[in-house]
Amino acid sequence: MSETKKKRRYIFLRIIAILFAVFIILSILSFPLKVRRYSISSPKVTKPVRIAQISDLHSEYYGKGMNDLLNALDKQSPDIVVLTGDIFDDIKDNGNTRTFIAEAVKKYHCYYVSGNHEHKKGGWKSFRQEAVDMGVTVLEGQDISINGITLCGASSTGDGRLTFEESVEKCAEEAGDGFNVLLAHYPERVDFYRSFGKFDLILSGHAHGGQWRVPFLINGLFAPEQGLFPKYAGGIYPSDDGTLIVSRGLARTKNYIPRIFNNPELVIIDILPEG
């Protein structure tokens, strides 16, 4: 091999090593849990309500006894906790999820709708029952009034009794004139949710923040059902037909691919009286 070729090979390998090191560093920096806060004002509420949103946990490990996540939750003192799908995982051991739920229900009212992974391999029936047995309220097309707002749960029953779309329609039928919050795992279906004109706030997950981000340039690289550069990767998307908030979720990897500039997040939403 000539000296020129050796030099080029050395430079190429060095560039690869540097890029790999940068990738590892960015992944590590994107590892810590962040708390993301949003505030929404409405004349339909008479007192503040704080919602904590847990989404796409996928049984991720958050310290011994899940204390990192539980302590972060406690510091926010939410009135209610909503679980917006993919809390259980269809492949991983779900011990971390069980630990989190068992502790969370001791302090908070917890409301749960399923995601796509809970339905894989027919797992929703058993996951649903576990959650109910631990004290979680599962919403499948039902509305429930709590703390001056109405929670509406969009979730397929998984046994043919109620499809996801039918559960949204049922929620819309039961929604009243107050402040209605729709829990629906899939943000890419927001136009469908908004078409009913019933939901003031829609809480979703599923997109995992697009997995890789470039701050101020690219909000997310890829999300399920949305593909490259997803419109609803994570954040708040206001509309007169219902404000959408998309959690970036809590799983630190997606198919073993780590996040970059996309920390896992605990979402806190304050619903406030207007004025």
C-alpha cells in the first residue's frame, strides 16, 4: 500500500472515530429526564388543574424503585396523572412499569389509555387487567369528570367491541360544555380528533420526539406513521379546534437507537382560569 493510500485510510478512520465519539457524547447528553411544562388558560375552568402526562414509558429503568421518575413526579404535585399509551412494552420485561404504577397510584388518580405496543401479540387484555388491579382507571371511550375538567379516553378495547375510532366518537358524544381533555396515543390523527369540535386539549405520545433532533432546525427526524421530519414529533400545537400536546415520551431508545438532542420527558400541563 502506498504512503498516500495509508494516509487517506488513516484520515478516514480518524474521521469515523471522531463521528462515533460525537454520537456517543450526544447520546449521553440526551439521557437525563427533563420536565416539560405547558400552561393553557380557559374560561371553562374555575380553578387551576395540574396534569402530569406519562407517555411511552416502555418499562424504561429510572433508578432503583423507579425513584428518579417518581421523585420528579412528586416535585410537580399534580392533581391527576394520565398515562397516554405504551406504558407497558410488548418485548421487554415490564417490572419497571409495574413498580412505577404500583407507587404512583398510592398518591395520584391515574388514568390510562392504550398505545400500539400494548396491543401487539394480544397483550392489552392482560396489561389492562394488571393496571386495573393496581388501581388505575382505564378509559376506553368513556368520559370521567375530575377536578373540574372532563377526561375522555380514546382506546381500542382490543377484542372487537370498540375500535380506536369508535372510542373517539363515543368520547365526543359524551363530552359536555366544560373543559374536555382527550387522551389519545396517536398525534398524527389530530385532524380526526379536532373534527368533532369537542376537545379543548388533546394529549398524545407515540412519536418519541422524532428520536433525533437538531435544535432550532429539526424538531424530529422520524416518527411512526408520520415518517421523516414528522409534523407532530413533540411539543404544543395550538388550534381553535383543540390544542394538541405531544409528549416526547420516556423510553430512552427506539429499537435500540438512542435519542439525540431529545431527552425523555415528564410533561406537566397547568390548566388555568382565564383572566
